[in-house]
Amino acid sequence: MEWKNGMVVRSLCGRDKDRLLCVLGEEKNRVLVCDGKERPMNRPKRKNPKHLAPTKKSLTAEQMRSNRAIKQALK
């Protein structure tokens, strides 16, 4: 699966289970995700792609301009 910038995903495992996250990019065999609160854009979480479920939504560039905007969009 291709993980695109701004894609909204649901975490399936870990302490962030069932939380909505925003994809920032890919690194080797990991996906970089953030939520704007616990995981801000400047220190994204590296998640195994198997532990993420894609949703049909994605964030616009405007919604990804800051941590506060990401947090609001994921509510």
C-alpha cells in the first residue's frame, strides 16, 4: 500500500490504539504519523504499516499547517 502525505489512519496496536493519526511520510519500512497533540509534527511516531488501518479521509495542506490545525482536523 502507498502511504500518502495527509492520509488519515487509525492505529490498530500500541498505546495509541484506536486513535486517528495523520501520515507525514515513509521511512524505510515504517510510516511516520502524528496527531498534533501527543505526537507533534516535529517528532512523529514511526509505526509498522501492519499496525495502521487507512480511512477514506485525508487532510489538506491547510489542515496540516500546524499541530493545532492537525489536532482540530482529527477531532
